[in-house]
Amino acid sequence: MIGAEFESGESFVQRLDPRVKIVAVLLFSVVVAVSNRFEVLLLGLAVGLCIMLLARVPMRQLVRRLIPVNAFVLFLWIFLPFTLKGEPFFSIGPLVGSHEGLLYATRISIKSNAIMLVLIALVASTSILTLGHAMHELRVPQKIVHLFFFTYRYIHVIYREYLRSVNAMKVRGFRPRTNVHTYKTFAYLVGMLVVRSSDRAQRVHNAMLCRGFRGKLYSLRQFSMKTADVISLVVMLAIVVTMGVLEWIRMV
């Protein structure tokens, strides 16, 4: 989801202060995740679409990032209507789908897409280094910021290590099947990845200590709030509060 495809644009959203983006994404995601009223969820989806249009996200990249999320949502659509008890709505042979199950699956679909649209538009338009330093400016604990940086930096290294191990298994004639040998082989593969990752982490840590690392990251960029940033944050806060009030009215 986070990549460099969107960073070179000149849209309004890409020029916003990254701290504003993080706060807006966090508040919006929390409100949408805890809401159940369809009016609130549809408003959140509309907001996500508007932000996505303002960010000028390439449609091809957007669809590519939404496919995995909706694939999982489709999996839920297959099971939820038949597993949640409620008023029968339809039947497929001996299976009876409930009205409550359909509503629950619909809510999850809207929530997932609304949150992902905002995440893609706001977060993916910011470089990883800038995003990490913005988290540091927002007083996020340093250990979390370090974990964020190193996870992004070395997830590709671990993936290349995984591909090398898989290719080595294929060269030796391994073909995955549904038997004990296959399960043991994949277990050994995971174990080797853990061991090699631990060894690399220790070597990287020692190299950083040799270079004088003392647990603090430095940035050459100075963040400053502009008028557009303040206005955008106020508008987003107003939208989030409106959604929260609409949901609270239903609960009362």
C-alpha cells in the first residue's frame, strides 16, 4: 500500500503537511471502524472518494491496491450470511442466508473500502522517510518509529531471501503436495527465514552502533503548518465530528 508511485505528483493532497495527513487518517479510520449506521458509512465512503480525487491517484494503482482488500471481503460475503443467525433472507439448497448476515457483510465492505481510499490517498502520497519523521514530530514513541523504518527497509530483503530459498528448493526437485513431507519442508523454510532474519538484525544493529547510532533519528526537513494545512485539518475534524454525532444520535 505504501510505495513511491504517488510521491512525484503535484496534487493538493500531496502538498499537505504529513502530520496533518497522519492525524486525519487516524481519526477518520477510528470513526469509520466503530460506526454501524449506513448513513455514516456511506458518508465516509463519499469522503474517501473525494479525497482520492483530490489526490489524483492513478486509477490503475488504486485498483491494484483495492483488489487484495476486496478479495478478503468477498471471502466474508461467502460465509457471513450463512453463519450469523437472524431472519432468513434467501436459501441455496440446505444453506439459509440471514438478513443480518448480509447487512454485516455490507458494513464491512463499506468500512474497508472507505478506510483504504483515505489511506491510499493520504499516506501513500508521502515518502516513507517523511512519514516516519512526521510520526516522530507527533511524539509517537521512538521504538515504534524505528520499527516502522526497519520493517519497511528490510521486508524486501527478507522477501528476496524467501525467493532464494524457494528457488533452491525447486532446483532440488521439491514439488509442494498435500503430505507430511511438504508441511515439514515449509516449516523448515519458515524456520530458516526466522534464523537468517535474526542474524541479519544482529549484524545491522552492530553496524549501526559502529557508526555512532544512539537511538535517535535526524531529519533535514523542517515541518511547518501552512494555511492550507490548517484549513484541511479543520475540515477533516468537522467531517469526523459530524460522522460521530450521526452515529451517536442513533445510539441514543
